[in-house]
Amino acid sequence: MSFASSEGGFFDALVRYQQSGVSNQDWLLKAHSGDPLRIDRKGRPPESVDQPLATLALTAQPYVLERIDARGEFRGKGLLARVLFSLPTSLVGRRDSLPPSVPEQLIQRYEGLVGDLSQVAGNHKLLLDDAAAAALHQFETRSNAG
């Protein structure tokens, strides 16, 4: 089984489908190691998987990971030890709002490409002046401060 999501609802589902107050993560733990899995449910014949395998790919926010870590049963049963976590450094509030000037050669090339594009789009050009750059800088500075 493979499960991919941009959110961490997968772990909420593990808790939601629980038996006797403990999350049912046995299938996931066995799928990590490939141990045989048997599921017995009342009113149904048992089901089994000889070599279960699972792959998870979640790109959740750090808050979700904190909530998962706070649940003792995920750590206690070894689920968190079987997951490879990657926490890249956030760039929020760390971007340089006054970067170095763009080289003149690059400006000329860009203007040429935009000029060519404007020929195709009907001779429309968008020009930004120094006041617009100052307003953008002021906005970014306010946004990064709060």
C-alpha cells in the first residue's frame, strides 16, 4: 500500500479507527517489517496478508508532527522510529528584502525577452519605477517584522 498526502490526516485516521482506546497501528508496524498480518473482525472471515508493505509520503506542517510526537502510543510502539522525517529550514521571514542589484546584462536580456513577448501580446509593457520598489520593500519589511 502507498499513501501520499500534503496533510497529516493519516495519523488522525489511525487514532480515529482505534480499538479499546489504543490506536490500531499494528498493520502499519507489520507493513514496515513485512511481518505477516492477520485481521480478525466480528461477523467476517479473517483476512491475512503474507508480506504487507507500506509507503507513506506526507508533507505536513511542523505542527502536525508535534501533535504526532505528543501521542505516546506512536512513540511507545516504535511507529515514529520507523519514519524518516525531513524538516527543512523555513524561509518565512528570512528572505533578503534588499537583494544585490541584478547585473545589467541580465536586465537587458530580460527586457529583450519581455519585449518580444509584448510583440506577441499586442505591444503592452508593464513598467515599474523606484517608488514601486520602495513600496514593495516597505511591505516586505512590515510582513517580516510581525
